[in-house]
Amino acid sequence: MTANNRFIDDLSKLMTNAMGVAQGAKDEAQTAFNGWIDRWLADRDFVTREEFEAVREMAIKARSENAELRARLDALEGKAADQG
């Protein structure tokens, strides 16, 4: 009976170690795949979401400033026409 229990204990340890090795291999494979995807995307010159949002905000600000300058220019042209 003791030999049977020892066999089961050894088998349990073996399976536990095998699961640990499998988990480590999975983590390594996932890290390698993520690195490959990052390099592939970098080679394609895709922009990140953060870069896109930053440029978008700059464009919105530039449009707003252009509208303000257009209004000032129209007001100045109106005053010049009234004086001339």
C-alpha cells in the first residue's frame, strides 16, 4: 500500500512539474509573439493611439485658432472698409 501511495505522490510531483514547465513555455511563447508583433507594427510605421490623439488635439486647436484669426481679420477688414 505504501508503494502505491509513493507512486501516486511521485506521479503527482511529475505532473505538477510538467504543468510548471508548460506554463513557462507558454509565457515565453507569448512574450516572443508580442515582441514580434511590436517589431512588425514598428516596421510598418503605424502610429500608436497616443500619437494619433496628440496630433488630433493639435489639429483641433489649429482649426480653432484659424477660426478666431479669420473673425479678427474680417472685423479689421470691415473697419478698414468703413473708414475708406
